[in-house]
Amino acid sequence: MSEAVTRGIRVIAQSKFHPEKSSAEDSYFFFSYQITIVNEGQQTVQLLSRHWKIHDANGSLEEVVGEGVVGEQPVIQPGAQYTYSSFCPLKTEVGSMTGTYQMITAKGERFDAVIAPFTLARPYSIN
């Protein structure tokens, strides 16, 4: 889990490994993540776009840039929150994600809300 606050916008991220959708033999590891964006500020904001940096254990970096999240560009009033879930397949059992959301205030001010790094990791059991 990770958490960061930028200009009153709190971004909370949590990931989950899905063994039923993964295959170690095929180097395919499926993770989902849930993001909650809380507007702790005084102004209404809208999420315009996202910029993700996804790292795997092999040192590979994938960048994902695009409008909105899950097909939406949510408007978040002061005191409100927006939650969504998405997914990220990796070629390794562990990796990380970090990034930013470009936000705009009701006054037209743009800023990047930080998404603190969070880990994508296949859990291990010790026998």
C-alpha cells in the first residue's frame, strides 16, 4: 500500500496478486490494484490524465500515458473521494508502479498529483 498527498489530493494505492490468472511457467503474473483519490482540499478538481511508470524485476520500464482512468475523467468535490480498480500483468513475480494524475481545479489551475510507489509482489508461503 502507498499514500501521497499533493495540494490536498490524497492518492491511496493497494495491489493484489491473482494466482488464478497467473502462470509462472509462462512468466505471466497478474496483479490488480485499487486507487482511492480523496479531495481533502477546498477546491473541486477533475482528473484529466494519468502517467504510470511500471517496473519489473528484470529492470524493464513501461510507461502508460492516457486520458482519464478506466474510461472516466472524474470530478471530485471537496470532502469527496473516487475509487477505481484496474490491473497490471508483469513478466516477473515482483515489480512496482508509480506515477502521477494530471488534475485541474475549478479555477483552471493544472497540477500533477503524485502516486507514491507501490509494490506488485507474488506472496510466498514458507513450509
